[in-house]
Amino acid sequence: MAKPSSKPQAKPGSAANSAIRQQRRIQRQVAQADKKPTKEKSGAMQAGARRYPEPPFKKQHQPKPGSEAVLDPAPMYDAPYYKGSGKLEGKVAVITGGDSGIGRSVAVLFAREGADVAILHLGEAGDAKVTRQAVEAEGRRCLVIPGDVRDAGFCRKAVAEVIKTFGKLDVLVNNAAFQVHSARFEDLSEEHFDTTLKTNLYGYFHMSRAALAHMSVGGAIVNSGSVTGLMGSEALIDYAMTKGGIHAFTRSLAAHLVPRGIRVNAVAPGPVWTPLNPSDKTAEDVATFGAQTPMKRPAQPEEIAPAYVFLASPHCSSYITGEILPIIGGY
């Protein structure tokens, strides 16, 4: 057995000693910096053209399907600093769930970009009237059609009415959705589950089928996905499942329609201040809605709508199809 060496251990050379001193000097500098009080703003991030509301909000809850007119504060949808430039000039667009929230803001910006718009809604006549007036104020025509996108017959009739009124169809925005949380999975009833799937998946399927009969090269479908479809949601299992399905539907239909020159993409928003959530969450949860995002606030509809313009316009996204665009306030 070899005896341990009796030679003294070699001492670090001058280069090693220099590196050690350097590391310790950096360590002392960082330790001193850590003692300084932070000057970073602790509130919500504000990076837009105007200041947006941030939690805490008024505690409030609404019966389904929800009304934008009574939401406090009122959602910001009109994007006064957004300048149109003809990105959708001469186009005709159909927007489901177009009476309020993201759908309303998309309708306004589409009109500002030169499109005539048809909005479909379930039964929120008051909200739909405001949206129609906002579209017409942009100098474009607006057709309002009430009905249930779960019904394939309604979807076909709605598209037929659009063709009769405007003569064509260029852009479909699938946006109508049903969302109600369920704290315990065992309490998620079959009726609840079925309503979510029929609205969020069948509705997109029925509208896409009806619209594609009239769309041609250059057409675009933009679907509303969700951050829940990317990350899941413990209290929105059914809703998150449908949104994940919408993302897969988007990519699959996009591949299918490439030979026909029709693009299909999706926007996946995070929390957005619309009637959808106060008609789902408890009043206490609504008060802190969006506070969990890195930006510490929900988006306003006008912060999401430009993404729909981008994906609908052949001037902006002619080489983009099958993509999911997350707008979630930071990861």
C-alpha cells in the first residue's frame, strides 16, 4: 500500500490568488448593494398610452352572461391613441361575443382599420347597441345578430345574414365563451361541463364551418384562446380544457387550410377586465382580479385588441398561421 506523500500541498499561484481576491471583492460589493433600500415601484405596471385601473377593485358579482354597462370600473375598449392605417380596408368581419369585452374592442379597432363588422351576442342587447354605435362612429357599418353559437343552425343563418348584408366574409373572430369556476372537481356537474364544451368548442366549430363556405384566399380566422389553455387552472378545469382544445384546433385547422390560402391563429389572453370574470368569480375574488400577474393588474380590452388586428390583417401577418399569441402580463 502506497504511503501518503509527505510533500507539502502546492500553494495557489499568483493568478489563482488574483481570481480569489476578485471574487471576494465582488462578493463584498454585492453585500453592500443588498443593504440599500430598493427604489423599484411596488404598484402595478403602467406602460400604455394611458393609465389603466389596478386592484383592489370594487367587490362585485354579476348574473350570466354579464353586462359591461354595470361593470365598475368600466372596461377601456376604445383605444383613443390607436391610429388606423387601412390594415383591413374593405374587409368584412364577424365577431362572436362582440357585444362587450375583448370582442367590443376588436370590433372598434377593425372598424378603425376599415372593416365592416357583424357582432354576434347571446342576449346582451344593451351592450351590443353600444358596440354598434362605436363601430358606426368609426364610419363603418355594423350588423348585430343575437343567438346561441352552440346551435349550428343559428351559426349558418348568422353567416347567411352577413353575406346578404355585406356580400362577403373575410375575417372570422371566434370569441364567445362560457366560464364558471368550480372549487371542487366533484362539484363540476355534467350540465356545467357540457355547457362549457358546447359554447367554447362546438361554437368555434360551428362558426368556422359556416364561415369557410364563404371565405377565400386571403381570409383569416382568429380564435380566442387563454392562458389557462397554456398553463391550466385548478378552479377552471373544464374551461382550461376547452381553451387547450382551441389552441389545438387552431394549429390543426391552420395546417388544413394552408392550401386554400386561409390563415388561422389564436390570441391567448391572461386576465382581462371584462364581464366574463365578474359573472364567474366571487365578489371577493373580483376585487383582486389580475393582481397575481407580474404586472399586478388585469389587461384592459384595448390592450388585447391590437393583436387581433395584427393576426387578421394580411398586411401584418401574411406569413403567420397556426400560431398562439400569449398576452398574459408577463411570465
